[in-house]
Amino acid sequence: MPTGFYIGPIYIRFYGIILMLGAIAAAFLAERLARRKGLKSEFVWDALIWVLIGGIIGARLWHVFTPPPSMVEAGYTTMYYLTHPLDLINTRAGGLGIPGAVIGGGLALYLFCRRKKMSFLLWADIAAPGLALAQAIGRWGNFVNQEIYGKPTSLPWAIKIEPRNRVPGYESYPTFHPLFLYESIWNLMLMGFLLWMDNRFANKLKEGDIFLAYLIGYSTGRFFLEFLRLDAPLVGTINFNQAFMLGVAVISGFIIFWRHRKDNSASTQTNTPES
């Protein structure tokens, strides 16, 4: 399967094109949501460059500090990257982590909002459904690169992985779970849920609730999908991504509960009849 094409001497990767399509789709969705809330949609496109740069830096750093076992075995350890600056910044050779992209993009959005004197939580809510959409689209870049697949399986929807792209130890298995597809479908459903939540509970939500719901939804899905992943970064014997996702889901859920606890308590007291 081809992974790109040449324009003159420059090799254009389908992976990069798919990621950019995801980012543009996310921006269009955010622009529509901003208009619906009576906000200036130009803010979305101005912030997009910041978010993309922050997201790429964060995604690369996540990979550098949490390399998967197959890359560690090949010598691409954190120390290797830190002592080889050109390889550290060479994203064309692969190595981007979605958790880092979300962290880096979120930090960039926060800085941009501070500069423009806008509410970060408000714009994080607007960005959240588009972020889920971007991830749903972007995962198809993993299909092109034959990566982010799961354990061997003979299910009808299994995908064939070429021998050169198989994780060490699984060279004799021809077909695997399309993990990228599972996550793409999950993210599409998450986007739909966030849009429904924003519309259905518009009068009850606080700024930041939609973004927190995204964190809960994405982290929960990713936590369970990690059980199928073959080449996950490890800390000792613990799947680092899975442990991190569990922590994010629990903390985000607690924050939402705490933010609305007083509201629910006040509502209960108001509705209690006098004796």
C-alpha cells in the first residue's frame, strides 16, 4: 500500500494530508458552533495555527518520553532522542502521541485565549466536538501507515498487515484487529454525544463541562481499547497510556461532579416542602 506520492523531489505523505483534513474539519465545526453562540468565528482560524503548532510539539514530546517497546528495542529510546536533536524533531519518520497533542494543543489554546482576553473554558468547549472529529479522521492515517492495530484476529473485519510492519513477536500472524477503526468510530460517537449534550443541556452546563465530558469520553474509550494494543509504552509492566487515560477520566469526572454538587444540593433544598 503506498504511503504517499512525489511532487518533484518532495515526498508528500498521505498521513500528513489526513491529519490536516482532520484539523480543517475540526475548525469548520468549531466555527459553526462559535456562530451559534454569537461569537466571532474568525477567532477559530486565528487560534488554529497556535493549536496545530502546540499539538505537534506536544505529540512529538509524548512519543519521545514514552516510546513503544518496538522502538526501544530498535534503539530509539528517550535518551537517544535527547542526544540526537535532528531525530528528535524528525516527525516525518513517525512518532506522534495523541495525549501529547491534546495537552500541547490545549496549552496553546489557553495562551492564545489569554492573549486575546477570551475565556479558555468557553473556547475549549467549542473546540471539543471538533477535536473528537479530528481524531476520528486522523486515525485513518494509521491505516495508511499500517500502524495502531490490535491483537491478532480472524474476525471478518480484520485487517492484513504486511510482514515488515508487524510488531516483533507477531511476524507469523497475518491479520489483526483494526484498532484505529475502533477508535475512529468511538470518536465519531463521542462527537455526536458532545453536540447533543451542548444542545440538550445548554442552560445547565458551566463553561468547561463539554471539554471535561470530552476528556471523560475519549479517555474511557482509549482505556478499554488499550487492552487490544500490542505495542503500548510501558513503565515497568504497566501500560502507561492506559494508566494515564484512567487517571484523566476519573479526575475529569470528579471535577464535573464537584462543580455541579452545590447546584444539585441547592435545587434539592428548594424543592423540599416545609414541614
